[in-house]
Amino acid sequence: MTRPADRSTLRRAVVLLAATMTVGCSAKQPHSSVTPARYLFIWAGPHGSDSAAGDLHHANAGVSDFLAVLDADPASATYGKVLASDAVGIAGAMAHHTEYTLPAARPLFASDYMTGKVFLLDLADPLAPRLAHRIDSVPGFRRPHSFARLPSGNVVASLQFGNGSVPGDPGGLAEFDPAGRLLRSASAADSAFPGARIRTCGLEVLPAIDRAVTTSSPMDAERTADVIQIWRLSDFHLLRTMLVPAVAGDSIHYYPFEIRALPDGRTALLNTYYCGFYLLTGLETESPKVALVHSMREPRRVGCAVPVIAGRYWVMPIAYDHRVVSLDLREPSHPIEVSALQTDSTFLPHWAAVDPWSDRVVIVGQDDGEARVLMTRLDRRTGRLSWDEGFRDANSVRRGVSFDRRLWPHGAVTAAMPHAALFGPARR
């Protein structure tokens, strides 16, 4: 199958949950629908850059990435309102991934993919976010992508490119302490795959079995290696590079994108950007397995991006199908699609994050579509998705909160694009 003609498709792909979230929150039910998260944090940047072509001189050049804080309390009279925002103070090009859950008493890691900078955001006072630290580069690597928080408080990051000295320019991993000091890094280069264009993208850590797993997917039109890599977490030793199994005559295996640990902490599920779903088993053994367990062929769907696990359900935004889907993982070897919501043609669902204390799942659009944030509700008993109709701009007839606004609490922004989202502390 040929790829979509508009190949801004892959260029804005985006992440990842720390294992403490994917394993922990996947297994537990929300505490109560009456104590939802009080705040929704949105990492945003300038809208309109042609970052796939490396063009940093776009119409919004000089605009800083920023964090917006929204009222996420459904009982509040200002539900969905922007309460605060703060810019990091230097020109951004592509605000990209953050961690997927709010770290306890630690700064939040967030990236600007094109500039290669990582920002540590202090959210101790949710209504006064501030920049705590900035990582300008990682020696030997470029383009930070995803983050995973370790039980120690350290953060692992995936980096898409090396320094160009190795054929294929493979990416790698880096580990930072909670204050942003680089502790170690390792290359994704594998002699068994000479010259492979391994673009380290999605990242999951499984501390219980001393493993990390990464995917390979580009942020532009580059054709890259369709592989996953299994690492020993404790020392970043690359144990194995494995091809994602292909289906004859199909492209379902293209661009292995995101990966999530399942509640047992030993197995994982991966989605490709072309909406193939693969179960990873035996990760702690010398013979790990990768098996296709589900695909979305009819109608053909493209743009399966950043999912979230809530209870036993996998919530999947699908950009170019303009749809959000829930899959029942009661039997991970046989995921079942149980519910779907359709968006309009201007919104490209890309990023999902769950409120650990309620039934809500936030959906952020891909940045070649409309700059908007939508809210859904997920019935944890049935997997049924529905729109949260109360989450919208004041006096608006449209669902969701638009980022197409000029004035923000921190100042004027010509055009902003949200990318990453996560919920804040529970309402007390």
C-alpha cells in the first residue's frame, strides 16, 4: 500500500508513558469519579513550521514553546478554561513529547524535537509553572523524542539520531538524573543490521525484568528500519534487534511507533503507525517473540499514534481516520475493538492520556491538523467511549478547547499548537 499523499503524516508523530504509569495505572481502576484531576497540563509550541524539512524559519519563528494549564475539574464553573501558562523563553520549533504522568515532587521532562532541547518544568505550584532546567544537547546524539521515568526517579530518553559517524545514523538512549544531569547514553547501532536507519522513537521500560524496549519510526518521509530493540535496562546493553513481522502485500508493519507495558510488567503491546498491533512476549528470555495480534484494515486506517491503557482498555487515536478507538485487552493475544468516536475532518487525533482519578481520556490533535484538545469519557466496565460535552471554550458550539488564540496568560502567541497532555493532581 502506498503511503498517504500528504506526508506531513509521519512528520508529527509523537509517546511515551513512564513504566510507573503504564504498569501501575494500567492495572488500577480510577479512585472515584468525584475526585478527578484538578488540572490538565498541555505542552505547546509554534504552529506552522515545516519541521519535516528542517525549516526553522517559519512564520512563527522566535515563538517560544510553553506550558498551558487548563481547569480540568468537571464540577468547576470554568471547566476547560486556560488558567495559567508560561513560556520557556527561547525560540521553539516543534514542541513534542513529555512524560505521560506527573512525576511526584520532580520536574517534568518535555522536548522540543527540532531544536533538540529538553526542558525540565517545575509544576509544584500548578498555577505558576516555571522552567527549572534546560538540557541543550546529548553528546553524540540528536533529536530527543520520548521519556520514561524509572522507579529511582531517573528519566530515560529516546534519541532519534546519532552524530552521523555511523552508516544509517542510528539513534539511541540516554539516562538523566531527576535534575537533568546526563548519566549515560548508548547507541542503537547493531552489527546485525549494518547501515540500518534506526530512528529510536517509542520507549517503554520494564524494571521488573530489567528491560527497555524501543521502536523505530521517523518524523518525516524517510523510509526507516521497521524494527524493535530490546535493551538490558540496568546497563543499556543492546540485547537484540528484531524485525516487526510483515504481512505479504500489506504495509501493516510500517513504522513501529509506540509500545506499552501490560499489567503483568513482563509483556508489552506495540502499535505501528499503519495500525498493526503486535504482542511482545518472552522479553526477559533469549528468545523473545513478536506476533501480530490485530490490525485495522477495513477501512484502512493510518495514523495510529500515541495510545494509553486505562484498566483493560487500550485507547487509540488514529489521525487520518479522524477516529478514537478503544480495544479490549482482556486477552492481549486477541484485542477486540469495542467502541469508536468520529471527529470532524479538521482534527487529527494523535495523543491520548488518561486521568488516573476519573473516567476521562484527553485527546490532542496532530500538528498538521487543527490546534485543538478534546475530552472523552471511557466506561471502564464496557470500554464505551463518549464525548465529554462540557469540556469546551466558553460560549462555543464546538467540542474541546482551541489553541488557535492569540492571547495567553504569559503573553501573545501568533499561532500555537498543542502536542502533549497530562493530568495533574486529583481535586481535593
